Amino acid sequence: TTDLYELDINDIPKVKVGSLITSTLEIKPNSTEEAETHSIINNPKLWDLKTPNRYVAQTKVSVDGKVVDTYNTPFGIRTIEFTPRNGFLLNGKRVEIFGTCNHHDLGALGAAINTSALKRQLVMLKEMGCNSLRTSHNPPAPELLELADKMGFLVWDEAFDAWKIGKKKLDYNTIFDEWHEKDLVALVRRDRNNPSVFIWSIGNEVPDQQNVKLTKELADIVRREDPTRPVSNGYNDPDGGRGSGAAVALDVMGVNYFFDQQPKWDIDPRYKNKPTLGSETASTVSSRGEYFFDNKFDKASWQISSYDEAFPDWGCSPDTQFRTNAKYPHLLGEYVWTGFDYLGEPTPYNSDETNLLNFRTDPSKQKELEIKLAELEKNNPPSRSSYFGIIDLAGFPKDRYYSYKSHWRPDVPTAHILPHWNWSERVGKVVPVHVYTSGTEGELFLNGKSLGRKKMEAGKDFRLTWNDVVYAPGELRVVCYKNGKIWAIDIVKTTGKETKLKMSADRTEALADDVDLVFVTVDITDNNGLVVPRSKPLVKFSIEGPGEIVATDNGDATSFVPFQSTERPAYNGKVLVIVKAKKGQKGQFIVKAESAGLQGASIPIRIK
């Protein structure tokens, strides 16, 4: 028997809403049988981004009248429609895709899944306005889809990063012929009951992306298993993919970065009715809290300026991509590369030869990149993790976070000034000031004196800039306006010297199950509690009571301090410690932080 219930956020079945017609099966030993049945749910509560209502099909297997097994299948009810000119419709309403691509690692914790760490990431993305996740470039952990179902994210569910032609030695191509159908079938059957999954992707930037026959074969396998969702593919040669005819087999065209020829394909008879999505965009790079005035890249520190104007040859700034989206309003939206920094691929300080794959169809660009790679190999850069993230590896937002939040959540008052205002070496010199805001105009003040009021033009400007500000210590204040009224205010002050540590935790209680994690942030502050932006003192952590330190991090892509270390330098005023309760313990434990010459800090974590 299978009964249908409403499902709450804690996965507890509540109100019964129906039952499937009972099926009787005779199953012989070591065999499998299938039964098809159905039911109708009247006036269902729909799953959407704001109210992700879920149901559960609770199946009970009985033998001689006795229940011997119970299996719960959560699901949601919603409609999806992809249109060539009116975007994506969820339950009949247009939803622009504000997405991020994300690798599967969890920074200092490595690649193994941890639900509390993953939820922390998704909470931050949700607060920014992100409404969709691309599982780049592999099938997601089931825990990710479960959280997406509960929290209201749409998911681009991706299968492969290689087909018959590999990108590296021992790539998936070595087993493709034997395993591609089995793996695709397993992926679709495992994930097709998740309401968050709305697009299947058969690949990402595969070298054989112009293979017409293979593209159709993979797309047909997916449709055979699930005809209810569209199939896409991420093309870094979108013009070649469409020109060859391979993309004809797709339901949604996935464009990575290159939209120059979009008008041409919008009138091509093969593609004029095919919805198009920015499957990978921007690739802006930056280091949290670093600002350079003469160059975007600093090869002395191997950091990148956080004015958010640095990107590799194939990428662009967030502003440029926003303009592209405004230019082609029929696009479904975008997936930014990436939501979080991740382990590996520290472009532009990455000497990995896979960089050449980004320009496999442009020999001149490949040659230019080969020269850069050779130069990098000689310099041996220390970078070990990416700079692409909107949020750094430790989970601290970069300035770009507020650019996306301003654009993706226009109804939420937001104002964010950059850079910080500690520039004792630049007194009397120009320090450009940029402001991200969900308002439409703003007035900047330095020590109470107006530096002018500026306005953004819709579809063209996505930040306010005062590029001729002469630095003087004190207070920067921006007052942003919308519809002629004050909308949001931000203030940045010159701080004093670092004097103390300040602790805060994402949660103040933890389960004693050995996997529930608490993320504790330590800010390096002055006497007034202001974070000192360029401070990097060594911070030592300890635990009093039944808890333990799992890892530490600071978001510095060049740091080789082991993640398991209990001491770590702060990076631009911040450092993170990840802790947990010892298994089976009760009471509380106290997380302590100390640094030579500074006032220490502590925070209690209750064990529940």
C-alpha cells in the first residue's frame, strides 16, 4: 500500500491527502517486479521558491498481513515551462534564473558531504538572492537535492564533464562507452522525484560538443527515463555547437560565456524557438579585502583586487553580464561561476594545462595562453584554491556578494561601500570608491562633505562610482535613494589598531552526533569593535568541555596552513574555526580564541 501525506520541514508526514491504488505483486527470489498505480491530490499545495511545499508517498510492504518494510518517497507538485521569448515559468509565473555554479567541496572540510556545512552555504546563497544551483560538473550528493527541495532552490542536475574525448589522462572517456548509459539512467531515476530538479544536463564543455549523433543519443536516454524535464548541455563553444547542429537535440541551449552571436541564433530556423540560458557566466576573480590601484593582479602577494573588474580572457565582470542579460531579456537567466571559492583551479595563477581547453576553437588565444602558462610555471605561484567565488573558501562574502544581492533582490534595501578606509600610505592620493546598491542613486560623503550625487541608468549601470576621491582618514558615508526617497545607507570608517578578538557563531547549539558542525567567526577589531581590514595576527583556538575543533580557515587562497591546524593567521580581519560536540556528550563546550597582545574571546555552544 502507498499513502500520500503532506510533509513538513523535518520530514515528518502530516495530513493524509490520498492513497495509491493497492497493488499485489508476486516476487520470486532474487528478482524484481514493477507495478504502476496512481492517485489524484485535489487542490495540491504547489512547490515553489518561497513556499516549497512537499508531499511524501509512504509505501508499506506486507507479507501475510504483517508490515515488513516502509519506504518514504518525498516529492513536490509544480509546473515548469521553458519559453523562447518569455523566459522560464514556474507554476505559470516567470522566474528569472539567478543561479550559481558550485563545486562539491566544502572548503576546509574537503569533498565528503556534511549537511550542516552545505546548509550554511545555501543559506548564504539564498540571502544573496540566488534561486538556482548548477551541480558543476557532476551528479550532486542526494543531501544537496534534499536541501534544495526544502529551501526552495531550482537545480540544474549535471551528469558529465567528459564524453568520448577526455580532458585529462584517466578521464571519464576511458569508461564512457561501457558506463554512460548506466550512469545517466541511475542519475535520472535517483533524482527525478526531487521537485527542485528542473533541468537535466548531459555535459559541460566536452571536447566533442559538436558531435551530433552522440548529443542526440544522450538526450534521448534522459528523455526516455524522464520526459517531464528539458535536457541541456553547457557549451563553451556555443556557436560551434549550434552551427554543427548538435544543439538541435537539446530542449534548452546552455551558453557558457560567449553571447556575441546570440542575435544570429535567435533568427536561425533551428533555434529561434529554443530557450537559451547562461549556463556559466562571469568568472570574475577577486581576493576578499584586497584592493590594488595600479593593477588588478598582484604577483608579489598572488592576490587579486576586489574592485570586481578582474577576470580571465573568457570571462567578464558581473556588470557586463548584467548588461548582456538586459540586452537579451528573453534569456532564462544565468549561472555565475562560482558561488563559493573551491579547492584547486586558482585561475589566473593556475598553470594547469586544462586552461587551454577554454580556447580550443581559437588557436591565437590558445597560443597566448600557452605563453602565460609557461611564465606561471617559472614563477611557481603558491595559490591552491580558486578566486572565482562570490564568497571565499571560509564562507566570508566578498564585495561581489553585494553586487549580486543588489541586482537579484531589488526590493531589499542594500548599500555596500568598497574599499575599506584604512589607507594611511595614501593620504592625499586618489582612492576610487564604488557602491553596490539596490537603489537607483546615491550621494557619497567623506567626513560630512558631499562628494556628489550619482544616478544609475537602468540596464547599463550596476554600481555607483566616485573614481577621484582623495583619501583622508575618517568616515565614508553613502545615502542611497529609490523613487526619490532614502533607501539604504552604508558607513565605512577608518579604524584604530587591532586590540581584541570578537566571536560569533552561525548557531549556538549542536547535536552530539559527531557530524553536526558549528561555524565560528573571529573578527579582529579595534577598541570600538570595528573590524581592522588589513590585520593578520596569528589566532590560536582551544576547546573547554566536550567539544572538538574540526578545521580552521581564513579565505586566503595562498595559505598552506593545514586545515586541521588549531591556529591560523587571520586574513584581512577574519578567521574561521569549525567545531562540533563530542559524540554522545551533554551540557556545553566553550570555544576560545587568543592572539598575542590582543584581548581574547570565547563563545559557549550548547549540546542538544
